[in-house]
Amino acid sequence: MKHEGEGFTEAMIVRGSLERLAPVLMTALTAGIGLAPLVFAGHQPGREILYPVATVILGGLLTSTFCEFLIHPGLFWRFSGRSAERLVKAQTSEVL
């Protein structure tokens, strides 16, 4: 907000979420592709221990990705507006 001179608006939150979209999705996709064989073929002999671990990790990846784009921006919009504006104003006055 400070460097780009943008106020605390819904458009700023959407833009921030879109800027984070590619890195978060690529990280989750890469880890998901690596874990997919363990999840889909987890009932084969020798993978009894890895199957539950891979399932939990894959579920966590899906949940955290969902939260990153739907829950966190809404919480930020609802609870951080005044604090974000106050922080930008304080930093701007320190520079002057």
C-alpha cells in the first residue's frame, strides 16, 4: 500500500491474492504430483505406512490452498483494514 500508493480497498486485496496465485498453486501442485502415487497406490505392499502420511499431507495442501484464496483475504478485509491504514500512515510520516 505504501510503495504503490494504493488504499485499503477490496481491489487491493483481490490484486494481492492474484499475485500469490501462481506461486501457491505451483507449490501445491508440485507436492501433490509427488504424493499422488502414494495416495492412489497406497494399498500395495510396502506402502502401508506411507499411505496415511501422504493422504494427510495432500489434504493439508488442499485445505491450505483453499484458505489462502478464500478465507484469508476475507479475514484480512474484515479485521485488518484500520491497522493496515494506520501502519501505512505511520511509516509515511516517519519518512517525511
